[in-house]
Amino acid sequence: MKVAVAADHAGFRLKEVLAAHLRARGHEVLDLGAYDETPSDYPDFAEAAATAIRDGRVERAVVVCGSGVGVSAAACKIPGIIAAMCHDTYSAHQGVEHDQMNVLALGARVVGEELALELADAFLGARFDGVPRHARRVEKLRALEARWMRGD
């Protein structure tokens, strides 16, 4: 799978570990920065990852900041993106299976490396199940987004 990874300075080290792990698992990784620990702003990296999905350059993304909250909030501002901060494997796979989540947000200061790798594997291994009630709810999410984009 083609996957974007992106992080601010607080998530840089974890992003590097994740990128290496995902490549070792056979994923094609698009690294959108940060490329060092120089202080940087999480919205820039979340936007880059979300835009890569919107543009069709990748199928999913993993974004990292200190808490995971900032990158999750920023990614969700991009139309078509369903991002969630996950700190357990159930949420990481269930978010895809039931909600079509396409961005996994992680907090580098909250989860350790081992758990982060498990979360990324669960997220990337999951597929939307297409169950009618789940599809209906995702359509409602998309309709809600469209209404607000139009200003209704």
C-alpha cells in the first residue's frame, strides 16, 4: 500500500521508526517531513499528508505530533479526510472497518514505539467492511462535510 508519513518536530523520531517499519512490511512510503527536530508546526505536516490522499498519491497516511490531537484536528479540516487519534489497536482497525478512516494520528509523547508499530499495522491491515449500517453512517459523514463546505 502507498502510505504517507508526516510529523512535526515532536513526532520526528517516531515517524522515522514508523517509516522504516512500514517499508520493511512492503509498503511504499512517502515521507512528507519533518526531516529533523527543528521546531515546526503540526498543521503543515497534517495538511501535506491529507493532501497526498486527496491527490491520489497515497491511499492512507500516518501523522504524528506530541499528543496526536493537533495532527488529527488539522487533517480533519481537509475535505474527504477521516482522521482519528488512536492509542489502542481496536480503534486503529475498527476506524477503518466501520468509518473508512484514512488517516491515523499518533502522539509520540503518549504511545511508545512498539505500540505505534502495532497501531500502524492494525490501521493498514484493515479494510472498510461495507456493512450497510456502516456505509450509511459514512455517507452521513460525507453529507455533513458537504453541507458545511457549501455553507448550508
